[in-house]
Amino acid sequence: MRFAGRVALITGAGSGIGRACALRLAAEGAAVVIADVNARSAEETARLVTKEHGSALAVPADVSDEPAVRSMMTRTLEAFGRLDVLHNNAAVLSRDVYGRDLDLTDMDVDVWDRTFQVSLRGAMLCVKHAVPHMGPGAAIVNTSSVSALVGDTDHAAYGSAKAALVSFTRYVATMYGDRGIRCNAIAPGLVLTDIARHVMTTDMLAEKAAERLLPDPCEPEDVAALVAFLASSEARCITGQTIVIDGGTTAHRPEHAIRKASALDPWAACGRDGRPGHTPPSGRYLR
């Protein structure tokens, strides 16, 4: 019961990682405030928390809107009288925003702006209105992404916003460390949320499996375990850090995934002269 007597506010907690984190912190004794732009989803998470563990409050809120964030903090304090953990987890993954975050030359600037409004501005507003009510031993956890650490052929807005969140984490840790408030970020890779299971094909899942070093994909509960650790006193000496949780996806060179997916000698995928299928006599590859 690491969070007995403590209060945690989690944004984007209506589903996926946020819901798993709410359930995990509540299971360890926290009273949990469930914030989500989708009121029905927030209520459902709160119902699950109350049914299984204890106290929960659902608060519909768009974290990019400052009056909404101010109201969310007021309701948290009115209900529970304190705030010990803030998990900035909200992000835009909808089809009309994330689904249109493709080639930059064709991007609607509103897609870029909305992505940053929720992921970065939202985190800033929550910190702005939460920190004055947080004391020594309090913790802030920001949900970034491995997309912040690597490049890709799409989702530049999402990856850039998440990268900015990594830097923001360091600034918050530096600004409020002398108050005993810690701030860290997590950077998940693929997490098999309900949405991910719905949209990903068998081939897509196989590609992701080839990229990982570990055999099993991450589940929301795996991320929740990391968030609970970072928010707890067991991590009291950890601040300003970004912890990657991706099954080893970003821990190796791309050739690992290429070899694993093709089941060929490394040189067979791309030969010494750059032509696929050209295998040198040595059968070795450059390091």
C-alpha cells in the first residue's frame, strides 16, 4: 500500500495506459482523480476503481483549456484535500488528428497545433496548477513516447510534442526539486491497449515483434507498474529522467530486426555491394 492516504490525478485516464495506472495506484491505496476529455470513459474508469479498490472521482476535462484545468484542480482539492501524484498522460490519438499526422508537406497546421496543445500545453497547465498544492514527496510523471527518441516517416507532430515533453520534464524537475517534488517521464513503445489491438493487423504486430528484443509485447499494466514505481517513495532519488519501456525496441541497431524478420544471414538482406541477396564468402557482417 505505497499510496495509502495519498491522492493521484491522472489525465487521459478514460482508457488504455491511463486507466491501467488509475487501477494500479488505487490498488495500492491512492484516492484517484480520473480526468479525460471523454466524460463517459472517465466515469467508467472511476466506476471500475470504486468497484475494485476504493475512492475515485471522474472529472471531464480538456487539459489544453486552462479554465478546465483550474476547475479540475479545484474539484480534486474539494474532494480529497490534497494532491500527491500528477500523471500527465493525456494525448490526442483520434483519427482526425493522429490519423492525419502524416507527411509534413501535406499536413494541416491544425493537426500540428492540436497535438502540441494536448501533449505539451496540457502538461504545462497541469503542472502550473498542481505544483502550488504539492508538498515534499510529491511526484509528477509525464507520458512521453519512444517516438520522441527516434525518427519515423509519419507522426512528426506526435513525436516532436513527445520530445518536447522530455525536455519539459527536466525543467520541471529542476525548478521544483528544492521543494521535494520529483518529475520523471516514461517513454513507452507499442503498448497493447484496446485501441492498439483494434487497429493493428497481424502483419503489423509481427513487424513490431521483430523489432523487440523480448518476446512479449507490453501491456498497459506493465506501464502502470513503472508509473507506480516512479510515483512512489521507492524512486525518491530519481528525478529529471525519461525511462524507456519498449521491450528493447530502441536498444539495438535496426539490422537486428531485419535479420530476425528475414531469418537470413545478415549479408543476405543487403550485400557487400548494396545488392539484396549478395552474400560475401566470409558470411560475416560489419559491426
